[in-house]
Amino acid sequence: MVTVEGEIVIDRPPDEVFDFVADQRNEPRYNPRMRHVEQLSEGPIGLGTRFRARTTSRGRAVDTIIEITAYDPPRRLGDSTHMAFMDLPGGLSFDPVPGGTRMRWLWQLGPPRMPSAMGPLVPLVGHRQERQIWTGLKRRLEGP
């Protein structure tokens, strides 16, 4: 298992950041690799809500199922992303700070179903991609 973690400060209150991120259907608005997300579960977003998403990776479509595994607004949001080659359990925390919200992420990247030659690349790519995703969120929420 490889841990990918980091943090970013977003100039918005924790409840606004939490609500925007919890609705996975918003992710295509700040993550250029995310092409489409649909909610599979009925009802409001909460513990157990599931989404189907399509991302791109090196020009190829990747289908995922995302399930919310922790839901404590506006403090903690956990999920597990299931792909054909990897599972990504993890979560986000949202803490009030002067100037907005400190959002921290922590994911456990388990490469059990990918070629072993890819193993060393996982942490490098994971850290870079997560930073890009959350920087995109910051731009989206702080923008006009």
C-alpha cells in the first residue's frame, strides 16, 4: 500500500467546500480528467451514496465506482473508489482556518491488480494528480 496525502487552503468556509466536494457530480468542473459522473443511489448524498464515474488516463477511458464511506459534514468525507486495476480508499478533512478551509487528503493506493512494473510509479503519479485535482478545486471555488 502507498499513502498519498497533502493539504490545501481554500478561501471558502468548510461547509461550502464540503458540500461541493461531497457531490461527486461536481468533480468534472474542477478535474480535467473526470469526464462524467452520475449518482447511482437514490436520495440525498450521505453515507453509502454511490456514484459511477468515467475518467481518462493516458488517453484511455477508466470507469470507476465511488462509494461514500464516511460522512460527517462539514468535517470529514471518506470514500472508496473501485477501478478494474486498483482500489483507492481514503478521505478528506475540512478544518476552519483564517482565510477559509484547510482541506487535507489521504488515500491508500493499493496496486494489487496492476503490473508490478507500474508499482514504483504509483506514488509519484498519485501525489502529482491529487495536487492538480485539489488545485483545480481551489481555482473553481475561489474564482468568479
